[in-house]
Amino acid sequence: MSVEVYHEIEGEGEVVVLSNSIGSNLHMWDPQVKSLVDNGYSVVRYDTRGHGRSPVPAGPYAAGDLGGDVVALLDRLGVASAHFVGLSIGGMTGMWLGQHAPGRVRSLVLCCTSARPGNRPMWIERAAKVRAEGMAEVADGSVTRWFTQAWRDANPALAKEMRDMTANTPAEGYASCCEALAELDLVEGLPRITAPTLVISGADDPALPPGHGRLIADSVPGARFEVVGHAAHLGSFEQAERFTQLIIEHLEAVS
């Protein structure tokens, strides 16, 4: 059953939905919003279920739950179809939509993501850990995966802010999304995606290295693949200017 996720809207024009990573919230897209609005798009950001200000239903969650929440959001907003930009689990949500609700997706931008994350025991262990001990320890690890050491050294205040974003994520929501990642395998359905698709990987992403993005781009008909240098898992934040440029170029080409 879908939940009514928290969302914010800025700008006017074609709708672009931004979907966050596990352990973050809609503010991870702060670097992209102004440019998208200035280029004539209506930006809809939302907090994935279990994150930020969205409801936290009991888990486990599945990709269909996360995708169903987006369909319900579009229905509430009266939006027939939208461009969809997602990072990490947000990108996985986008792939699910492309396979199961193709009429709702005008285009896809899949950032630092995977159609089959793998490593099931690690995700199950992490879910159990945060339920038992809370988010603090996981938050420290998140920041080391999200950003390169060079970026963290140059931006200590921002790194702390992003670490706190994870620390403040509800443990049950984070754990339940870990369980979704543990079971997720969208590879078989990738050739069915018809939306124009851009896949972006971070060259230095330790969580989902570029091979994950290459698999998606090789499997989705006509997909374009880009690797951005000096970017770890939250590449849209660490290399915001380049990610934003690629996203807008893709949207303009589709429009």
C-alpha cells in the first residue's frame, strides 16, 4: 500500500521528480534545484518512505512499494508523466517505474545506482544493526562512502551536515530500505525500459562502482552512460555542477 510521501515543489514547467538516496532526504538535491527551475522545469522533490518527513511504515519495503509511492504522488499532483531523476535507491525506484509504470515516466536519469546491488548478507546485517543500536555508527560510514577524502577534507562543515542527515534518518525506515536493497534485482526487466535514459556513475564510488552503471546502460535500449571523475556515491553533491549539466542536457534533449 502506498504512503503519502512528503514533497516540495518549486518552479513551473515540465515536471522533474528528484528521488533521494538511502540515508538522506530531499535536501541532498539542493545543488540542482535552482538550475532546474531557472531552465524552466517544475521540480518535485520528495522524501522516500522511511526518510525525512515522510511516513515510516513498518518494513521490510520492496521496490514496488517505493515506486508505488511515486505513482501515488503523481496522482495527487495531477501529473500524468514526469521526468525522473534518482540516485542510489532513488535510481532503483526509477528503474522500477520504467519497467512497471512506463506511461508515468517521460525520461530517466539514474545516478550512482544499480539494478542488482547484491551483497544480501551485508544489507540484512546493517538493517539489524540500526534497529538494535540506532543510526549514529552507520552515519559515519555513510559519509565516507558518499564523498571522497579530498572533498571531506575541503568541506568539513558540509560533511558533518550530511553525516547528521543520515544520523537523523529514522532507523526503521533506513533498515526497511536496506531490506529492499538486499532483495532487489531489476536486471531482467531493463531491456523493457522505453524512457530515454541517462546513467551517471561516480568514478570513485565505493558503494556502487561504475560497473553497476555500465550494466544498466548496456541493457536499457539507447541509454547513454557517463562517468564523472572525483565523485564518490553522492556524486550529485560532490560534483554538483557536472551532474546538473548532464541532467539538464538530457532533459532538454528529450523535451
